[in-house]
Amino acid sequence: MGTFKKCNALNLTLRNRNADVEKINNCIDIIRNNSSIFSNFRGNNLLTTAVNLSIQNNPEESFNDIIIIYNKLKNHFFNNQFLVLAAQIIYNYRNINDVDLIVVNTRKAYDTMKKNHLFLTGQEDICAAALIATTSNNVEQTFIDMEECYNILKNNGFYSGNNLQALSHILSLFEGFPQEKCNKVLLLDKILRNHSVPLKSYSLPILGVAALTNIDYEKFATDLNSANNYLKKQHGFGSFSLGSTVRNMIIASLLSLEFIENSDSLTKEKLIETTNNISLNIVLIMQIAAATAASSAAIAASSSS
């Protein structure tokens, strides 16, 4: 839950919002009053959903819309906790694309993931499939580029696994040739490791975001290191309570969005056009990473008990 609290704090920060505790608690009540005790909207998803609802003009109406999308997804997937976040991802794009079409394309995207990486693709990848379904103008080409990115990075020292697959998912959201995008990722990864602030494990998708939204990698690494040294001294953000992976992930997200906001209008316009609202996607990518991190932590705790 600690990871979720920090990541939801980041969610609001990235949106330039303060936490409205009263409204968040009201949204928690809305969820509890409209879902069963065993619902996937409870547990780890409760706080994230409540925070997302708290920034809506009509939280109750928004929750009803999310429930409708969630039920549509259940017609295409086995019921699981990641459908909740996938439904919220689709909800964010409901006014841009047809929801029923997005749901169908989410299933198609997920099936392609399974076809390409049968043993790597899990339920958590449904969220990435939803993000691809909402943002890609050419899903077939997106997956061709995705696989090329995966293989390039695998052949250049990245461990072959689900985290690398998650990174390749995110790289597919950005324009550019696969080799060009991967070169940026490889360079930033090297620089961050030289500064002892790597973005690794389930934070690899954020490495992709940082590599493709920043220009001065040395400055980015220096700023990340400086912010890390400050943040780890704050209550609840130390190595014991949070860990460097999530902490670096949080800082990298903030720095990437700061770079975008401080860019000239032409650069910003290209970035936003390129990624179909990069600011929103950073939030969504962060939420997917947080959900994966929390799920991994729960599995590890269960295995050790």
C-alpha cells in the first residue's frame, strides 16, 4: 500500500493537483457503495480509483462509466484486478475513440503480445494493451516496431523478460525508428548507471519515457541523483520503506514532465502530438508500473510466508 500511496501522490502531482482528502474519501465511499466486498475495485485498486475519480467533475457518474467499460472488458478477458486500471485508461480516451472499438482492439493487442511472447505476457500487460489500443493509429506497425525494439535492446545487454517487454510497449507509443529510440534508451541507461541511479526492473518503462522526452541526459542524471539524495531522507521515502527503484521512478517521471512543460511551444506540440497527450500517458505509464510493482511485492511476500 505504501507504494500505491506514493504513486497516487505522484499521479496528482503530475496533473498539478492537490490531494482533496474529503473528496478522495467520498470517492472511496462511492466505490464501496457500488461494488461488492470481493470486487476488483477493492484492495490495491481502491485508492488509485478513488484518486482518479476525485479529479472528475462528477465522480459518481465517472465511476458508473468506468464500471460499464470494466464489464465490457470482462466479456473479452478472464476477470482480474488489472481490468480495473485498463478500464480507467480507456475511460480517459472515451471522447476520442469509440469505447467498444477500443475494448476489441485491447483484446487484439493483448493476443498479439501473447503470440509474440507467450510465456512473458501476463494479466498486467492488459493495461499496456489498453494504452496501445487507445493511442496507436496503426496497431500492426506498432507491434512490428515493438518487437524490433525488444530484440535490439535484448541484443545490447538488457535482460530478456517481462520488464523489457513492458519497456518495448512504451517505446511503441513514440514516433521514430526503433534503432533511433533504442539508441537513446541505451545511452541514458549507461549515463544513469554511471551516476548510480539506474531505472531498472519494473521502472524500465519510465526509462523509455525519460529517454524520449529529455535531451540533456547528463543534466537529467545529475538532477535525478540530487533529487534522490534529498527524497530518500524524507519520511516514507527511504530505502527501507520505499526502495530506490520506486523512488527513482517517481523522480524520473517528475523530471520528464518538467522538461516537457519547460520546452518551447514547437517542441511541446510535437511531443504531445507524437504521443497523443504525453502528460496523461506518463501518469498512466506510472500507474501501470505501480500496479506491477505492488503485484510483484505481494507475490514475493506470499512466497516467503
